[in-house]
Amino acid sequence: MADTTERGRYPLSVLSFAPDDMPNVPARSRVTVSPPSSPPARPFLKWAGGKRQLLPQLGRFVPQSFGAYCEPFLGSGALYFDLESRGCLEGRRAVLMDNNPDLIGAWLAIRQDPEAVIRALRRLATAHRADAKTTYYRVRDERFNPARADLLERGGRWSEGYNASLAAMFVYLNRTGFNGLFRLNNAGRFNVPVGRYANPRICDAPNLRAVSTVLSRPGVEVREDRFESVCEWAMPGDFIYFDPPYAPTSATASFTAYTPGGFDVDAQRRLQMVVVELARRGCHVLLSNSTAPEITALYADNVVARAAGLRAVRVSARRAINSRGGSRGAVDEYLISNVPSQD
Ligand SMILES: C[S@@+](CC[C@H](N)C(=O)[O-])C[C@H]1O[C@@H](n2cnc3c(N)ncnc32)[C@H](O)[C@@H]1O
């Protein structure tokens, strides 16, 4: 009989799995599921390439048991929040990483002091309602960029210096800027224009509190890092979901410049080596990407990737299909994994 509960999106076996199917995974790491007691935390950002629409497809490749969970390309963390809300991450380590210092700075500041972020966001929301355009450009040019420049001068991993005021501005600019983009110019200044939203939801206080609560759980780590660093600690049985900037299927099809330097063919090759290495190590890996020819060559048609147990499956996803983001259509994407699909 079909599972009609709130967590019915995944096969029941994902949620209460057989104990002996992964002898290498210690008992403490097996998935146990309990329903959430308060409203579940959801992504607090709109993020280019966010994976909300793909969640049912991704769920087919969530292993029945696993050790730690890791997302090296965190963005808005759609799969992390989904797994968390379903109790799939209870009692286990979760390592959430991205190399965008502003993004990680905002995650850290919300975890640390959600009430201060909420207070600052409420002030921004009030000013935005009075005069959207003036408020947006004042915040962007007179407050956000100068405050970032101060942090940047410190060098190193400056996400840790993000305070509640900067995090609130980051969330505000994300909710009200054009398509929620995060784009820096050559001088490293955030330069996204204001978006056209009649009534943007700027401050979702209950969700920010819920986000802070789940991120404060023991075992949850949020850090600014490059995806390669997962190789330094991942153990057999861990589950790693890679959602990199997609390889463009045409010269204009994809937005890949989340941070200066973008994510070029060489980065896709380095990523393939990491994914293959982790699959050989006995980790459960799942990767989403476009069906660009180089991705087919790196995974679907690649002898080394196939020998490591990786299989590439084409799935259909609804995406913005032009540069204005207004028009949407179904496009094929790859899900690449060594976890057998649960259909
Ligand atoms: C497609 S988005 C991830 C979207 C995310 N899954 C979600 O649901 O919102 C890709 C992310 O990779 C990050 N990124 C780009 N290059 C990176 C690198 N070399 N190491 C780590 N993260 C990187 C970007 O900052 C961006 O947040």
C-alpha cells in the first residue's frame, strides 16, 4: 500500500531501512526517522540552480543507510533541508560547505543570532515597503559593499566575520534583487540590480528561527571551503551530494559565475576525479549536472567512472530556459550516482 504520510515522497525503505544491508556502517549511523516537532526549516534564499523542483528525483538516490551527510555545493541547501525535515539526518554529522564567503557568512550568522538578523531584516523590510528602489540601491552601494570591503581586507576565510547586519542585508538583497542572483563585478562588488516584485517576502522570522535551531544541532558543520576538501575526511558509508554549477549546454544557457572564476571545464574534471575517488572509497555519491557533452564524456561514457560504480540517469526538470528567467520549460539533467535508484 502506498505511504500516504507527510514523508511519503521517499520510498518507505529510505525512511526505515533494513539494518544489515551495510555491514560497514556502524549501528549509530543508521537512519532513524522521527517526525519534526515544530515547522520544518526551509531554504531561506532563492539560489540560482536551487534544487527544490528536483527533490522527488533526488530522493530516489538517497541511500537506505549512511554515515555522515555532506553537501559541498550548499547554495540554499534544498536537499539538506528536505532530508533534515524528514528526520533522515537525526543523530548524524552533516557537513555543509560552499566556497562563497557571503553565502556561508549568512548561514553562520543566522545560526549564531537569528533574532539579531530578524530585527535587522524587519527594518530593511519596512524601508523597502516605503521606497523599494531607493532602499535597495542605498543598501547595496552604501552599506553592503563597503561592509564587505572591510571584511575582504582581512583576507582568509572571512565568512566567519559576517555579522547579523551583513547577513540581513545579504538576505534582503537576495529576496529583492533581480532573480535572487549573487553576482560580483571585476572589482569584487555585488552589482545585481533591483528586481521587480510587487510584495517580496523579506523577513520570514519563524523560518529563520527554525533554520538556526537545526543548524545548532550537535554534528552540524557549516563552513567556507572548496569542494575538494571533502576528500580529506569522507569515510566509507558517508553520503555526499554534489550540486556544482552546471556545465553550460550552450554559450548562454547556464549561469555558472557564482563566484569570481566561475566553474569551468577544468573544475568539472577535478570534480569528476573527486567523485570517482569517493565512490572507490565506498562513499555513497550523488551528483546533479547538465547533459552537456563534457559531462556525458566525464561520466556516462567514461570507463573509469563506470568502473567506480557510477551510473548516469537522465531526468526531466523544470528550469528557467532563457536569460531573463521568465520563461520555464522541461530540460534534461543528469543524476549520477553509485546508489541504486529506488523506483
Ligand atoms: C547549483 S548551486 C547549488 C544549489 C543548491 N543545491 C541549492 O539547492 O540551492 C552551486 C553552488 O556551488 C558553489 N561553488 C562554486 N564553485 C565552488 C567550489 N569550487 N567549491 C565549493 N563550492 C562552489 C556556488 O557558490 C553555489 O552556491
